[in-house]
Amino acid sequence: MRDMIRVKWRTFRKGGLEGMVAISLICILSSLISGCARMGNPDGGWYDDTPPYVVGTSPADRSTNIKAKKIAIYFNEFVKLQDAQSKVIISPPQMEQPDIKEGGHRILVELKDTLKENTTYTIDFGDAIVDNNENNPMGNYAYSFSTGDVIDTMQVSGYVLDAENLEPVKDILVGLYDDLSDTIFRQKPMARVSRTDGSGHFTIKGAAERNYRAYALKDADGDFVYNQKNEMVAFDHKTFVPSWKPDTRQDTIWRDSLHIDNILRVPYTHFLPDDITLLAFTLPQTDRYLLKTERQDPEKFTFYFSYGNDSLPVIRGLNFVSDSAFILEASQKQDTLVYWLRDTALINQDTLRMEVQYLMSDSAGVLFNKTDTLEMLPKMSYEKRMKEKAKELEKWEKEQAKLKKRGEKYDSIPPVKALEVKFFGVGGIAPDQHISLEMPVPLACADTAAVHLKQKVDSLWEEIPCTLVPSPTHVRRYNLLTELQKGGEYTIDIDSAAFVSIYGSVSNAIKQTVKVKTDEDYSILEVAVSGVDAGANVIVQLLSSQDKPVKQQRTVNGNVRFLYVVPGKFYLRAFIDDNGNGVWDTGNYDEDRQAEAVYYFNEEIECKQKWEVKKQWNLTAVPRHKQKPAAITKQKGEQQRKLQNRNLQRAKQLGIQYIQDKTGIRL
């Protein structure tokens, strides 16, 4: 059968009649082969494990001087496209969405944009083409043609990472410009484009041997130009000229899932550069507007802003007196503002109508005074709250009546709910920490003289001096300042009525024991940092398994020393603090400023009790796209589509040797 259908055909040009007849004949004969070779019968015949392959194109692949905007690609079997929207990339980028259709043995592409002169066009399908029956992937496939006399065949590749945490950035547009102007990214669409996969990897095809710069863009409006400040971008002033060299790679032939049959050295064309690394960032959200307001609890209401500002809102009560009516609790960035109501009468008032004046950004990003009239209603009305309270009182009275009837001790006056004080560090604190207390609501007064701290000396408890001070960052938190000794045991005695809330609730007498841990309860981590300029301002962060900072220190003479590390597994991140403000700062394309450089130590670090761990870290020794450990990388690469290869298992069941060639015929 195979001898009958070994047809030789010449490459046709521009969809001529002879070419179309040849293609039709090949498709028909290929179908006959498929019918003979891929028998599916009720007793469980062979599966179709062979991927589809191209038998012809119109116009011919890599043709020059092409004017037609319709392309047909023919296959040896029925095919379909999977994830075409994200997988198929056309370069140069198309302003009007092309029409891509699948049908039987062919895929049709119709470009809508006017073709550019002397330009190479590439339609990169990636691994979107699969056969119709078994979803066997064809593998990466790209079709190209040129409108001029020359077709460009160079490729460049690399990675796009989030500048802040080196996470791979998926589905971001990556493009090349041969215009090296510093402002071109805002003026003109990219010349050649691609998209990143789940590993942040990209390959741009159809490039010429000329000087390029690479850019990346989360294109919000589909115009292939950076024109919205909420778009994630990456830019680099480095230029490169695409090139190639002959090379070899190892291909592993597996006998089965466990055993290697052979390792082949396969020659291939190695395109360069293949390690372009773009670090993408987003401008900070500085447009200020009121996101929402809420009054979940009757005693407070909250404003949520998109961005903080030192100028706080001005509130004027419309059905209540707003002068000195609130205690403000603001977040560190001043973007969340909680207003605690001082007056119980206001708490019981279901509707608080107010006029609020605050700063808001206009369409140009300029702040102006905005005035809103707001109504704040609690989640539960005053009437309903009183009913709930009456039910609780009735339940308590019944319980006391039962106790009285049985002759047991009972109360005739309902208990008053005390102010509950929350302690931090009860389970033991590190020697470099201090004891903290937090109140459920703001305080009207705090009697610091009613707070006593005692230290256990031998078997006796001795009172030692301490000072209770408000936290500078939290309106309801207080810190107990004293000199704590490693391994020391302490008791905090707080007299009753030491704390009184703004609503009159009073704290009970409190006694709490706290133990200070010793050096032996912890680990020490020393890191010697190198690989950057000696004068660089490097901050090293100790990270948890959730990629969150646990501790942070600035290097001194290239070294950091983390004390009192809780035993466990950790990771390291460092950033170059260019402006010395102690926090990572993003970039700005218009100001030609890159985000502050970030690096990851590419190994997990285990810290054990009583251990002193020392690490040498050259920040630039490992390429940036290989630095972040897989265990804390959230964006995982997609699993590559693979051939089903179910015939191998069937052959094993039948006890026969299974071999398959390109046409799918069992030999």
C-alpha cells in the first residue's frame, strides 16, 4: 500500500491549479493510508498515535513577493486548533483581528490589515495544531512569507520576569523595534511580536539581521503601544543583532517510561541571542478615588481609597454634630481610614448622613477637592440589636431562676462585659522582641501605673521597672518596654480598671506569664553577599515558604547576620535600594528608570535549633530566570502537550513488538 502512494510533487506557486490538484490528491491518499493503518474496531484496535504533519501550503511556505492575504495550510489528516486565541501569534502585529478557520485537512488564515512592503510575515501556531481524533500535537509550527524579495528567518528568545519577585510573567506581549529611539514604545507598534508561556519564555521569529531592542507589554487596549499607565511594561536599552550558529543537542529515546533506549546527538540551528531577560513592572497606582465605604459595626465606619494621602477627608455631619465625634485609625499607607464613633448616641443612630470632602484625581491625574454626600447605615439596625440583646437577657434570667430554684448560687444583676485585652508573645518571645497588648476598641484612658512586671529570680518574683507606651503605628496597640533577659520568666499583673474604653467598658484584673526564649531555641544565618558593586546599597530579606519577608537587613561590608531565626526552611531575596528608603521601588519608562534590581538565592536554606548557618551568595552568578526556587515560584510552566502513545501499552498487553513510522503504518 505504501509503495502505491509514494507521490512526489513539486512545490506549487501562489495556489496554482496544478498545485491544488496535487495537494488534493495527497490529502485523499493520506486519508486512505490513515484508514488502512489506523484501524479502530470493537475489539480494541490500534490507536491513532501519530501527530499530523503539513503536506502543502498555499502560497508555499517561505515564499517571496507575496501579495495575497489568504493562506491555506494542508495536512495529512483532519486537524483542529486548541487555544488559538492565545497560541497563534502573527508578526508584524495585526491591528484588525485576522480570520483563522479550521476545516477538515486544512487551516485557513485571512489577514485583514494591508500588507506592508518588503516585510516578512510569520504566523506562529506554537503547539496549537492537533489531530481531530486523539489530540496528538503537531509540535511547534510556524508559517512565513515575504512581501519583498528577501525573507527574514532569524529568531531571538528569552524570558520576561516580574521585576519585584522574579515570577515568570505569562501571556505578556514581547516585541522588537529596529527604531532605537527612546520614545518609540509610546509612538509606534512593535515590528515583531510574540507572547510568553507559563515559564515566561518567548521566541520571536522572522527577525532580520539588524539592530533591535526588546520590549514587553501587557497590552490592555490591543494597539501594541504603551499608552496606559496601568499596563505592565519592560524595556531595555541593550541592543542586539540576531545571529545563528550550527549546534547539536541530545535527544533521549525512551524504551518505556523508565528505561532509555538511546541518546542521540542531533544537529540543529542555534539562534542567538537566546537569553534576553526583560524585567516587567507596573507604575504604582497614584490615581486617588474613593473605592467604597462601609459600616459593618455600629460603632465605626470605614473609607477605602485607591491611594493614600496625607491630606485627610473633612467630614461635616448633616444629621449629627461631627466636631470631635471620631477617633481616626488609619492604615500605614493612609488608604484605609476607620472612624470610631465616640458618642453612644451616634452608635445607636441608624443613619449617619454626612458631607465628605476629600482629594480625588481627575482624568489627567491631578488632585482636586471632591465633595460627596454619604449615608452610613450599620449592618444590623438599632431595633434588631436591642431585640438580640433582650433575648440574651431573657436567656440569662431563666438560667439564674433555675439556679435559684435548685438552691444554688445565682446572680440578680446581669454581668457587665469587661474590656478584653489581647496579649502578643504569650507562647514565648525572642530576646529582641517586646511584649505587646492590643485593645478591641480605642481607649479613653490607660493607667500605666496599674501595670506591674515581675521577673522570676531563683524561686521568687521581683518587680522590675517597665513602661507602657502607645504603638506609633497602631492606635489600639501598646508596647511594654523593659530590658528582658534571655531565658527569663516574667509575670504581667494588671490591676482592674487599668484600661477604660471610649464606651466606658473596663478591663478586669489580668495576670499573664511570658517566657523569653534563649539563643539555643533559634538558629543564626550569616550571608556573605557579592557580585555587585562594592558601593551598592543591598537589602537582604529572609523569606518564608510563602515568599513573604520574615526578616530584613541591610548589608554591612557585604554581610548580613540574621539572629533569632525560628527553626525551619527559608529562602533569600535581595534588592538594590538605589534611593535608600528601605523598600523596593518600581520603575518608570517615561523617566527612563528601571525597577530596583531584585535577586533570589536559588537554593532552599534549612535552619535548625542551635545551628549557625553560613552562605556565600554571588547575586549575579546564576541567570535571573533561573534564580527563583521552584518551591516558591507561583507561576508554573504549562505541561507540554505530548503524544498519547497508547499503542505502546497495547503492544505490551499483546506481547508484540510495536514500531510506528511517520505515516502511522504498523510495521
